Amino acid sequence: MKKLIKYIVSIGAVVLLLVAVVGLNIAIQDNNETTATSSSGTATRLNVAIVNEDKAVVSGNNTYSLGNSYIKKLEKDDSQNWSVVTRGTADSGNYQLIVIIPSDFSAKILDLNSLSAEQATISYEVKADGNQQIETEATKVGKDIVSDLNNQLVDMYMASILSNLYTAQQNVQVIANQQSGNIYSYRTNLLGSAVDFENNFPTLVTTANSSLTANEALIQSLSTFSSLYNTLDSSQQSFSTDLMSLVEKRANDSISYEDFASALMAVDPDALSTDLTTMTELLQDTQSQLETTVSNVSSSSTSGNDDVQNQVDSLTEQINTLENQFAEQLQVLQEQKDNIQQFAAEEVAKYYKDSSDLTVADLLNQKSDGNSYLTTTADSYRSSLQSTTSVALNQLPAIDQSGISSLAANMTYLDASAADSLSDFSTDLAANFSSEVSYTPSALSSELAAAKTALENAKNDFETEEQTYTNSVTNATNSATTVKAKVSLTLPSRAGFVLDSWSYNGKTYSSSDTENVEVTLSDSSSSDNSFKFTYHYDTDTADTTDDSSVSDSISVKINGVTVTSADTMPDMTDYQTKAQAYRTAESAYTAKVQEVKDVYKNAQTLLNQYYTTDDFLNQSVTDLITDIVTTALTDNLTSYTENSTSTTESINKQIDSLKAKRDTIANQLASLQSSNEAITSSLTSEINAVQSLQEQISDLKTQETSVSSALSDSDSTLGTLSSTLSDLLSSTSELKSTSESNADEASQVSTLFSSFNSDVESAQSNSSKLATDAQDLMAQFNKELEESGDFVGSFVKVLNNAYSNGVANEALLDFLSNPVTESSSSVKATVNVYRPFTWILLLEIVTLFTAYIFATYNVIQKVKDKFSINKLQETDILNTAVIALLAIIIGVILGSVSASRLSVERELMPSWVLVVALFSLILTQGQYLLIKNFKAFGMGLSLFMTISFVYLSNAIGTTATLSGVPANLKKLNVLSILEETLSSYFDGQSASLLLLLGAIVAILLLIGVNVFVTLNWQKLLQKASKAEV
């Protein structure tokens, strides 16, 4: 019976552990879901700083500043908190996103004609301070800003291109018309003249040769003058450079000298002499007085010895008398000290006017001459607290139990526990207080009821509108026969579209079956000859803009041929309006509920404080005040007595010290007199040196005046010479420039004459050919006119829909600016939020615990004695069977709960549970085998498998960088294999048949080994030792 109880306890422990870990994991996930839901419903408005460093660019007659233009657009956008600031303000301010528009933004954007055009770079900096949500949102906003700029610029470029193309088309048509007119004019006006043109050239050639000869002579003369002026200008430039260096050096020297002279002149010799004389006289008087004093002290040191002795004796007598009096006084003080307590009690009673029971309020209200000692007395504090409590109580809509119950009923619409805090409010204290101070209910109850009504109405409107976004579409086909065919679906590209399922010919397909699905086509007369699509739009992410480049229909292709399509996109304007109204009403109701909770909490706090204060102020402090006065007087008298004794001893020591130091003071006075004489001698020598320095400064001042005059004349002469040289240099430069200009102009004229002469000769040689070519050209013009007619007709048709009556085609502009729409897809969100990692870890812990119990505590070892078959007694079949049963139960429970919590698709749930159950058997049997046969070593292997799984799990994010031994460990780890298998379910792929068969084979092998293999290391070691002996 005891063994059966142990058996049941072991199984109960396994079940208890299973329930505990599953419950813990579910609680944590529910908490995470609640946090994620509450945070996802809160819109984030970022503080965005725009640093506009863009410089305006002039193009043609217009000035462009694209940075300012974009900022004006952002000012109309209220999705974020935009601020246009400087870079320094942005770096030091409280901004989550800083967007920097560079100084060359407009220049690069408008540099379209450059062969190496550069992209303008918009920099943005995210300052999230470790907040992942803000960092993600700020990064998205930064990318949206760059994307928005790109879209605007592409629109601008395309509009410019299409405008120029439209203008070119119009101009080509005009050119074609003009070409026809020009050819007619050429035939009538130029062709005949060209034939007679060759007779006019001989005279023109002769004139051109004469002009060229005369111009060459002029160039020679001008070149000679230019060389002379160049030589003169070089000489003057060299002289000017030397002169300027001389003047600069002279100016530097003059500045240094003037500074020195100014410093010397700043010293007034007369004032210095007067100050030194006064100082000398003062020092001499002081020295004389000091000598006289020292002499008097020295002369009286011997003659006054008797008087000093008499004074010392008199002082000793007086000290003795004082000591006796002090002892008598101490005795009197001791008598007073014995009666201090009685004296203190009488004085306290007298001071507080014989109050029999002195309270804290009496102490705080005490006055002197009609004025209170304290700024805030007990009465004023009680009055202030009563006023504050009254104001808080008047903010309550009700203070009786029935009113509070009615108020609580309106607070629990969204949260059933919202009114729980009202139960802490004491209606008794509120009633007592209202009997002392009048109470006026607030209108908070009616405001809460109004907010609740508004929320109910908004919710009803929102839920009614929300029903319109779950739809189904049915479209028929025209199949004539019943054949097999491949069906492919093209879904809408608009964001937010979700296909739930579709059906055809009586068979329903999942949302993932959209490519090359084999179906049986029905006859057109069949009732099942239609495609039915069940879908909905995710109203939180749906794109409701009117964008012609986004597809809103479902298309069906049979064997690659589109046979039908259906429009799906509803108008979500009303839904978004009512959703916003619902969120606003919900926020207002929540705020009102919180306000009710806050006012009741505040009122209760003040009521508690008010009545607690009364108890404190009514406490008796008579004994406390008496003890304070008694202790103070006692300590004062005791301190006085102790200090008097030490004072007597100190006085005696000081008198002895004064006697001993009298001779030392006399010697020090003599030494002081000697030092004073030395100082006087030194001072006299210093005064003489200063007077000598004063005379030298006076001489320098006189010399500086004459030198400054000579330097000024020299500066004036150099300045005049420099000015004259500058004028001469300017005139020479002008003559040089004029000469060079004349030579250049003559060279240009010569070039023109040479070119003209060459052209005339060429024209003469070709004039005869011109007549023949003119006739040939006329024939080519006729042929070109015929060919250009086809070109004009073709060119005019290029994008002839870009403009209509001179107005741009907005639809075509939108298509050209965004010809390819963006389409993105991802694995279900649950794979990113709820990884199977935690559930696999729970499975490992529970199975390890189970294997450990049955391997180390063999609770049913002797149960096998009940069987009569000897072979059965030698096996471990009972333990193995029980463990297998527990493993199946564990796997089914964890598999079912995890599939539900991880939102596994219904059709994949049985496969999911089967996989978890099989791996539960593998883990339990395998770890039981290790721990049973290898004890601690087997336990270590199991723990190593668990730890390696944690470190190498997909949830940790290191799988992309694994190689070598870690990669091999991951491949061999049973837990990693299970994680990879379960992760594939989120992509719609169940476990393969090969994996299931392999798991079953492994389970059978492990069960067989556990049943028939049990290693007894003690017996093996004993046999080994006997064999060695």
C-alpha cells in the first residue's frame, strides 16, 4: 500500500509541475498581449526637428529654395510635432527625430543638365534614449520623409519632361510647316541667285589681300610698344616692392619705439619724487617712536622689579579669595539643583496659567504679548486642513452609500474592477465631517453618465459600420465541359486586404491556395459554376486612398487565361470617422472614470488626516515640558560647576607663565631695536637708488622728444615718396594695359582678315560648285519633305495623351511617377511574437523531471513481484510503460494548449499535437535511459542538451552566424529539431511524413532499450575487480 501511495504521489508531482509551468506561461503571455494591445492603440506623435540649411539657387530669372517649400508643406501636416530649428537647438533640445536638409539640396536637385548629377542626401538622426517603440516610429517617419521628397521630385521631373515633350511636339509641327515654306522660298529666291553668285568674287579677293598686308604692319608696331611698357612696368614694380618693405619695417620700428616712449612718459617724475619723500619721512618718524619705546622698556626693566613682585603677590591673594568664594557658590548651586524639579513644575504651571492638563494644541497656540510664537498655530492648521478637506469633499458627487453605488454602476462599462477603489471610502467619516461643514455634491455623476451614454452610442455606430468590411464575392465562369484545370488567383495589391477562403464547384480552399490549384471545371449550367471569395479588409492597416496604380479586384486565371474578376474595395470614410469617434468617446469615458477615482481617493486621504490630527493635538505634554526644563537647568548648573574648577587651574598656570616670560620679552625688545636700525639703513639706500632712477627717466624723456620729431619727418617723406610712386605705377599699368589691349585687338583683326581672306578664296573656289549643289539640294529638299511628313506624324503621336487642350493629364503623370506599386508580405505575425521556444523549454523541463523521478526513485520496483513470469521480472517494462503513458499525456496537454495560444491554424492542430506528443515520448524515454543507466552523467547530458538548445535557439537570433561545432550540435539536438519543425507550421507547412516515421522508430528503439537494458555499475565493477584478482 505504501508503494502505491508513493507511486500516486510521484504522478501527482509530475501533474502539479505541468499545471504550474503551463499556467505561468499562459499568465505571462496574457500580460504581454494586454501590454502590446494597450500600447498599440496609442498613437505616437513625435517631436521632429527640421534643420533647414538649404541655400537658395538662382536658375534663369527665378530663385528656388526647395527646402523652404518642403517645410511649408510640413507645417500643414499635424501627424507629428514639427519644429524648424537650428542645428545647435536640435542637438540640445528634446526631439526624438532630427531631419537635416543640407545646404546643397536645391543646387543638386536642380542640376539636371550635369553629366555627373549627384543625389541630394537628407540626413535624419533618431534620439530614442533606449525606447524601442520611439526608435521604430522615428525611423519610419524619417524614411517616410525621404520617400515623400522622392515622390514629389519625381512628380516635378515628370511634369517638366511631359511639358517639354508637349512643347516639342507643337514645335515639330510648326517646323514641318515652316520647312515646306522655306523650300518654296529657296526655290524661288535663292536658287537663281546662287547660279550667278560666282561672278562677284574676283574683286572681293583682291581687296581682302590688301587689307591683310596693312594689318600685319600695324601688329608689328603695336608689339614693339607693348615690350617697352612691359620693361618699364617690371622696373617700377621691383622699386615699389623695395620701398614698401622699407616703409613697413620703418613703421614697425616706430611703433615699438613709441610704445616704449609712452610707457616712460606715463611715469611722472615729480609725483614719484613727492611720494618717495613722504614715505621716507613717515618711516623715519615711526622708527624714532619705536626706538623711544624700546629704550623706555629697557630702562624700566630693572628699576621696577619690586613693584612687579608686589603686584604679583596682590594678584595671588585675590585669586585665593576668588577661589574661596567660588567654592561657596558651588555649595549654593548644589542646594538649588536638588530643588530643580519642583521649581520647574511650578514655573511651567505658572507660565501656562495653571493649566491642569497641558496639550499639544495649548503648546502650539501659546502667545506672548498677543503674538503667537509660531507662524502656523494649532488652530490655524486645523482650520486650513478643514478648509482643504471641505473643498475635496465638495468635489464628490455623493458621500452616502446609495449614491456611491449608483455612481459605481456607471464606472464599470469598460472595466468591471474600475469601481473597486470606491469601497475604501468611509461614508461614516464623510457624514461626521459634513455635520461640521456644509457639503455640496458636484456634477461629476451626471458628467460620467453623459460620457457613458456617448460611449455606448459611438460603440454601436462603430460596430454597425464595422460589419460592412467582411464580405464575399461570387463570380461565374463560362466553362462548357467538366475537365481538370489549373487555377491561379491574383489578389488586390491594396494594403489591408485579407483573403479568408475561396470555393469552386462545391470545394473550399484555404487562403494560401492561390497558385496552380487543380480544380474540376463544371458545366456552365451547373449551380456550382462560380468562384466564391470570402475576404475582409484589416481596417487598421487598409489603404483607403484613391490611387489608380493600386489594384482593388480579385482576378481568376484558368490555365494562365484570365476568365473573371471582381471589385472588392469599399469606401472606408464612414468607418474611419466612426472609429475615431468611438476612440474619442472611449478616451473621454476613461478619463472621467479616473477623475471619479482620484477625487474619492483624495477626499479619503484628507478625511483620515483631519481626524488623525485631532488625536495628535489633544495629547498631554505636561510631564514632557517639565522634564525638558528640569533637564536643561540641571545640565546648565552641572556644566557651570565643572567649568569653574578648570578655570581656577588655568588662571594659576597663566600667572606662572607670565612671570617666566617677562625676561624673554625684554631680550626680544632689544633684538627688535637692532633689526629696526638695519631696516632703516636699508630703506635709506633704496630711497637713494629711486632718486637716481628718477633722474635717468627725466633724461630719457628729453631725448625721446627729439628722436620722435626726427622720426615723424622721416615718415612724412617716405609717405610722400610712396604716394608718388603709386601714382606713377598706376599710370604705367594703365599704359601697359592699353598697349596690350591694342596689340590683342590688332591680332584679332588680323585673324578676322585672314579668316575673311581664306573664306573669300574658298567661296570663290566653291561658288562655281554652289550653283550645281543648289540644284542638287533642291532635289534633296523635295525628298526630305516627303520623308519628314512620316516623322512628324509619328512624333506627334508619342504620349499625345500627356496634355489635353494645354492641360496636363494628371492620371498619366501619376502613372509615370509611380509605374510599379510596392507589395510586401511577411510570415504570420504570431511567428514573430509567439515563438514555440518557451513551450519546447517547458516540455523539456517536465519530461526531464518525469524521467528523473522514475530513474532515481524506483517507487514500483517491487510491484513486479506480483507477476509470476520470470522473464518479465528481469525487465523494466512497468516503469517504461508508465513513463510512456505520462509522456503521451504531457505531450497532448502541452500540444493542445500551445496550439491554441500560438493561434495555429485549425487544420494543422492535430498534426501539431501529434508532433509534440511524439517528441515528448522521445525526450522522456531518452532522458530516462540516460539517468537510469548513467546517473549523474546522464543528468549532465540532459542539462547540456537543454542549455545548448537555449543558446542555439532560433528565438535567440544566432542561427545566421552558426558554423562548425555549434552548427553540428544544433543539427543533433532533439529540441532544436522540434523547434524547427514547429516553426514551419506558421508558414502553413506541417511536419513531413519522413519525420513522423523517424520519430516513431526512435520511440520504439528507446522503449525496447529501456525495457531490456539496465546497467548495474556496482555489479560490473565487482566482477571486474574479481577478474583482476
